[in-house]
Amino acid sequence: MPRQQTQVRELDEGSYVNVDDTPCKITSYSTAKPGKHGSAKARIDAKGVFDGQKRSLSQPVDAKVWVPIIERKQGQVVNVENDEVQIMDLDTYDTFVMRDPEDVDLEPDDQIEFLDYEGQRKIV
């Protein structure tokens, strides 16, 4: 499982974090110091990279969390059929089939970028 552990204080908006074992992109990050003997807390709102669901996380800033290592790769569209797209990874020449994203109009021979994490892929 490609991931690394880091402290909550090292996270920023736009970086990735695992929330409920799901890779998410941080949309907002805020900290608050509650009292004299309390430690600072961080509240993180995030959106799932592959499922788009909103999630939140509240942790002390010195707590450790898992950060997924999501690869950004180049691909080429081989075939578009019904609601599926066949894509070839330009690094490994592997081909795989994905659902056709509704917001992107793809044609054969188009060059695309996609995110890859543990077999989950998303066109960006």
C-alpha cells in the first residue's frame, strides 16, 4: 500500500490525506488552541479523490496520519465505446478500461493525465 506517515501540522490545502482509509484531497485546514493545558487541534475538510464524497477529520496537530502516494501518469486513449474508455499507460504500455467521465469528451489518440492509487484511476 503506497503511503507514508506524517504529522497533521505538515498538511496543507491541496495535499492528500487518508480519511477513513480513503484517499482524499484537503479542501480546508484550520487550527485552534483550546486552552491552557490543551494541545492545538486541526480540523481538516477533505473530498474523496476517486468517489467525490466529503469527509472531515479533527486531530491534535502532533498526531500522525497516513498520506497516500498517488501517482500522476500519462496515458493515451485507445478506444471509446459506449460508456467505457480503453487507455494505454505511456510508461508501462499496459492497457485498462475505465468508465467514460461525463465531463470530459474523449476521442481515440487523445493524450490524457490520470491519477493512479492501488488500482483506482481517475482522469484529470
